[in-house]
Amino acid sequence: MNYVTTGQTEHSRKEEMQWAAIAASGDAAAGMTLIVIQKLCTAFHEFEPAWERGVLTPDALPHFQQRLTARARRIFRVTEANGLDGLDGLETLRDLLAEIGSAGSLADLAALAEPIHAVNHTLVDALEARVPHED
């Protein structure tokens, strides 16, 4: 694959190569699933530090719950519509979706950033396993 990573750590370079392999695979369903999973993970990685810095007010909870829930639901719509509803990690994501919706505070919501990141890795690993690799 003719892709040069730009990540600064081994973790980020490996992650980039996974994304590149999925994107280059020609499997549009896997590629779109990757995009929507990454959008959810990115949203949490932007929300959590904003909360930690104190730039969000408690009345923002319903807004963020709605937005983050919608992003998670999109993953299920994409995977179900494209026959990928058996991917490893989707059941965990379904549990996390319930936690997003029931979060009682911005702190509770921010605490889900790492579990979302972890399930993101599980899902991306499952997508990568579907694509052919160059040996």
C-alpha cells in the first residue's frame, strides 16, 4: 500500500495504517463504517477536554447527549444496512449508547470517552480483519 503515515507514535502510525488499509480496500461498507466510527470517537475526544477545561455549562447535557447518541445510532444504521451488524464491538457500543442517553451529568458523559475509544479500536480491528492484506 502506498501510504506514508504521519503519526508521531507507534500507536498512531498503526492506527493510520489500519484506516488506510480499510479505505483502500474497495469495501465501501467497511470504509463508511470506519468514517462513522471515527466521527463518534472524535466527537468524544473533543467533548471530553472541553468539559474538563470548564467551557461547557451543565445545561449543555441534553444537546451533547442528542448529538452523541445520533452519531452512535448512525453506526448501527450503516452496519445494519450493509450486512455488518455482526462486527465485534457492536454489542458493547449498544451498551454505551444506552449510557450516553442516560448520563446524568456532563461528567458522566465525559467518562465515556475512553470506553468509546476502546470500542472504536475493537470495531476498527474487526473491519481490518475483513479486508485483504498485502504480504
